[in-house]
Amino acid sequence: MRKAVNSSLVQFILKNWDDNRNGEEVQEIIEAIVAQIKQDHRDYQRRHGRNDEADAFYESVICDVQSPEFWDKLDYMSGFEFDY
């Protein structure tokens, strides 16, 4: 099943990160996200070759999505408004 990272998924992850009942599902979702990021990284390397900056980017994103603080930031920014 294909899922998108949207505000409802972010809310589910945040609400259930440490929950005994749904925490396991959250970790499964995080593992699936990490697997997709790794696949995207491999696809990038096939198209563009190895690149230290790209490698660092993908590694950073993998670390970030495994932290609840990342999801707090994503939640905050998803509804963020500002004047320009």
C-alpha cells in the first residue's frame, strides 16, 4: 500500500510514538519510510553516481525521521504561515 506523508500521518506518528498499543505500528511506518529513503538514495546513485553531499543528505534524513523531534518540527511547519 502506498502512503504519503501528510498532516494526518504526522499527527498519528506524534500521538502514538510512545503508545503501547499503536507504537509498534508507528515503528513499522518509520521502518517503511527509512526503506523508501534508502531506495531513493540508491536510485539517485544509479542516475547521478556517488556524491558525498547527496550521501550526507540521505543519511541525515534517515536519522531525522527516526526521531520524534523531527515529526514535531514537521507538524509545526505544516501549518506555518508568515507574511512576506
